Amino acid sequence: MEKRSKNVLILVAIIMASVITVSGALYTSNIENNPFGWNYQELTLFSHSQSNFTFSYSGDERDDGGVFAKMINSINNNYPNLLFNINGGDLESDSSQLHSFDYQYISPGSTAHFDKPVLFVIGNHELIGDPTESLYQSIFGSPTYYNFTENNSYFIVIDNANGSLNETQLEWLNSQLNQSQKYKYRFVFMHIPLYTPSGEVEHSMNTTGPGGADALKTLFDANNVTMIFASHIHNYYNGTWGKTPYIISGGAGAPPENNNPPNHHYIIVNVADNQITYSKINY
């Protein structure tokens, strides 16, 4: 009996160690070994049942010179109840640097790491050296577009890193927007803006074609999208495309565009049953 009890205790210890290892793997540098990818694993780390919650949005931290670490610490210190973060893309200058990204900003052993789950949108710099997106997919998951819900809100992340959506993704997007009508709020995330704000350098999607900006604007208007989030331009803009509001936030640390002064910032979004607030936080 004593020997059996001892064996049971050993078995329990082994199981507990395995659970700890699996949980800890979500925050190690071996995220590319996860068959489901980083984004899909991060989605398991929060409840998806809160009707009142806060999330952050930021993008474009490539060549940041340490500025992005300041942003992470600012979010962690000032928003301890944050549910998750969404990153709008251009993590690094090219795909060859993607393997080191989690060493710098995600692993708990680094100087700055997200305290809460962080989800990623693919940017055009992730395609440099990896035009098929195979490396990005091996790390962050496939496909590169995905959706999730949080109680009364529907989140749609699309891949427009090459300037437009292909037929497969466009069909998926139509289906997602249709499903999202059951929810109170609909948020869409992309790297490249539909259109370039007035006075800026030309950084927008292809205009024409079934997966171009004009078609997407019509689609988003018809489905009452609550807010479009984009990055790509290293500055801050907000306005409307058609009747759909947008926020462009590319201030996570990348060099300023077009000789503009630095505009380092992130967006805090508070979602409640009766209203949504969007705050630009400088750091």
C-alpha cells in the first residue's frame, strides 16, 4: 500500500510538471514549435466572456531603438486590468529577425515583456525575405487572418500585407462580417490602411479589385463595422472611410515618416455595454 501511494505521488508530480511546462511554453522562445501558432495559443489565455473590458492597440515597432520596450512597460504599469494587446504589424525590419522578437519583448527573462496576452497582425515587413508568409505562419499560426469574440464584441484580423485580399480571404471576411451581426460591436484590424490620410506619403492598399480598398470600404459600411484599426504609417490619424470610423496607429517605435517628429503612442480601448472610448496614450 505504501509503495502504491508513493507511486501515485510520483505520477501526480510528473503530471503537474507537464502542465507547468506546457503553460510556460506559451512564453518561451520556441513559439515556432507550437503547431497552432502564437496567436491561437494566446487566445486561450483570456475568458472571452467579459462585456466590460479594456485592450490596447499599437503597431510598427521595427528599428525602435528600445522605444517599444518603454511602451510595453507603460502599458503594464498603467493598465493592470488590461485583457489583451493587439499589435498592428511590422514587428521587425524583415522576416529574418522574427525568431528573435520574442527574446526581446515577450519572454519573462527579457527587460520588457507583455504582462497580458498579445496578438499580432501581419505587416508588410514580415513579407521581406518571406513572400509566401511561411516563416511568419510557422511562428504565429496559419492562416494569418483570424477572428475571436469577447462577449458582446466580434474581432476580425485580416492580412492585407501585400496590399489586397485574395479570393479565399475575401470569402472568409464576408462570412465573418455576416456572423458578426449577432454582436453589438465589430472591430476590424489590418496593417495597411484602406487609404492614405491627406498630406501623408502614399501608404495605402490597392484601390481597385475585389480585394482592394474600395470594395472593402463598401463591405465594411454595409456591415456596420464599429472601428477599423490600421498601422503602417508611423503616426496617428483618425477619421472615417465612407461611414466607417478608423484609427491609424503606427507609433510603437519605428522611425517617423516623411521627416515628421516622433509620435510614440498606443491606443487604449475601453469597451462597455453602453459605450466605447478610444484614448491615444503618448509615452
